[in-house]
Amino acid sequence: MTDVTKSREIALDILTEVLEKDAFTHQVLFGALDKYQYLKKPDRAFITRLVNGVVERLLTIDAVIDSCSSVKVAKMKPVIRTILRMSVYQILWMDRIPDRAVCSEALKLAASRHFGGLKGFVNGVLREIARQKVRFPSGIKEGADWQIQYSMPQWLIDMWKEAYDDDTVEHLLQAFFEDGPLAVRCNKSLASVDESKASLESQGVKVSSSPLTDQVLLLEQLDYLEGLEAFKRGWITPQDTASVLAGLAASPQPGDRIVDVCGAPGGKSLHMADCLAGTGLVLLRDLTEEKVALARENIARAGFANIQAQVWDARELDERLTAQADIVIADLPCSGLGVIGKKPDIKYRVSAGRIEELAMLQRQILSVAAQYVKPGGKLIYSTCTISRRENEEQRQWFLANFPFTAGSLDSIAGPLFAEKTLEEGYVQLLPGRYPCDGFFIAVFQRKE
């Protein structure tokens, strides 16, 4: 088996798990790449792009197939459906691969999975799609609506249109397809930003600075993050710029006691510990031993002694912490709509009912977390989603029901931010408007 065929075999297995067995893309992809570490860097990059591309363009791909096939996608054999989907993505979005090569490899896949009798069908559909490529600018049917054009469920488009103007929504939908660099935060108490940058560049990584904060470096042209010396030494922590801004909003002071109620895998807690430079204490908690174990690995890598990690259900009050925290970080479970660009299967999994369930869970946790904040202390509420039910409405509810006032976001305000809500102590960051994930940050200060 050639490397080209092997790569497609692996991609087919991954996509079958994701599209037919409801597995999470990032988990299955990570597991496969870890299993096949012997693959060359170009093969690993091909698999990653193909898998993520098929998932993020799924509705568009299915519309294209349905327009050129006598058998609709929903009625096809799962293996054939997946082979066609990954082949269409290659034909329409991977221009360097000749159409005939895509068709040839698809037929090999069908035969290897014991569907040789359907090779003629597969060949016919793919040749028709290749022949009509002009009809599908960027793989999109002429005159298609946003649901097909951007492969986004219509109810999500409608929800965002209720909150934002059409131009903002379209920029948001476009931004989900943009492949950005990997953002890492520098642990400045361990090494300066310049030292971290020099180390990364010495290993061939292309490094630039985030325009939103000098604590974040943007990395390109890297293979294994775990192979970088700056990562091994704890100098850098993978963390999106928006998440770093939430930490900056906390503005910890030397000696502060901080509670991170849903802290795994530890990005914000490590940020707080770094800011405290060996003083104070950060108590990181999360629901399961598995999550906390991951956080402990990251803490050990950084070597910070002022963090403790514990298993604790954030819905349960720990009376020992009542009114003890200078800062409480509440980065809570959410629908994740702000990170669709990184985890494209989110948009097919979420529902209006699920958002409502999450909103209720957030209120449960906030009701407990508020009790840990000492008079004059702060609570930082954040989510990685774009949903007023989980964000702006939660903020209004919290201020109406707890002895807190709106806090300050002056610590993250800068020339690039044009959000008037910063003056009210909250901000909704949108991809397409800012170079970061979709993220909500609100600061609350407990009344004296």
C-alpha cells in the first residue's frame, strides 16, 4: 500500500467514526495521528486537512453529491457515503490533487472495503462532479443560501441574525473556515517573551505576536507541539488569545487567593499562577479525575508551586471557601459555538434545547461560585460561545440576583477593541471581527 493510499485509508477510518458513529473529530484525529507517528509530516498534514475539511464543509458536500447522484446521500451505504464525501472535498478544495487521482483512490478504497460492486457508481458520481466543477464555485451550488454556502445549520444562522446585522453574521461564518496559527501564552515568570520566541525559532517555528496582547505568540510551521523545548520547559502554554484576555481581566495581585471552579486543562489557572510569580494560591477544580489529571500534567510541566488541583463538582458548595477568594474564575461549560473553526462538529451537535440545559447548569454553578468571593473581590465569568442565552442574559440575571456590581475591563481595553460594552464590564468577541476564538468575558465585583 502506498503512503497516499494509506493516508486515505486512515482518513476514511477517522471520518467513519466521526460521521457514522458520532465520535468527536479532534479526539479521533488525535488518537489516529498518535497511533501512526511514523507517518511523514506531509501525510499527517493531509489527513488532518482532509478530515477537518470534510466535517466543516459537510452540508455543502452533501448538497453537491445530491445534485449529481441518482441516490441521495442519506440512502447510501455508510462506507460509500464517506468515500464520496472525502473525494468531493479533494476535488473541490484541494486543487493540487488531480481529479483523476482522487477518483482512482476512491475506487481503491471502495474495493478494499469490499464494495467493489459499487465502483461504477462511485466513479460515475465523482466524474460528474469533476465535470461540473464550474457549476460549483468553491464547491457551492449557484444561488445557494448561507446554510449550504457555509455549511451551517439554519437555526444557528437565524439565532445570530437576531443578535447581529447580516454583515457581521456573514463575516462570522466566513471566519470559521480560516486556518489561523496556534496561539500560545508565554509564562513570563519562567522566561521572557523574547526568550520563548528565540527558542521556538531555533526549532524552525514561524513566530509572530498577537495584536491583542504581547503575552501571546502565534505559531506556524510546526509539527509536534510536544517536541518544542519551550513547551517541555513550561515556557509556553497552548491557549487562545481570547482565553488569555479573560485571565488578564482578572488582574490578580501578589498574594491573591484564586479559585478556578471549572479549571481543566489549566490554562487560566497557570496564567494566574504566572501572574502571581510564586505568591498566593490558585485552587483549580474540575468534575472528574481524568480532567484534573490532565491539569496536573500541565502544572507539573510548568513547575508552579502555587497551584493545587482537586476533583470537585462546581455545583456543590464548599463551605470552607465561603468568602475566601480574592478572585473566582468561572469559565463554564457552554455550547462552544465560538470554537467551531477548531472543532467543526460542534455545529452539528448543538441544539436550542442543549443551550437551555447549559444555561441552567451555568446558573447552578454561578450561584455557588458567587459565595466564594470575598467582599470587594471579583468573579470572572467567561464562555467560548456566541449565544446571548448563555452570555448577555446570564450577566443580566447574575447582577439582578447577587450582591455584585459590574466590574472593570480596563486591563484588556486597547486600540483594537471598539466594543462599547467594555465600559459596562463585559465583551463578546467574534471571529471575523477579532483574531481569536468567539468568547464572552464579564467581570463582576462583590459589594463591600
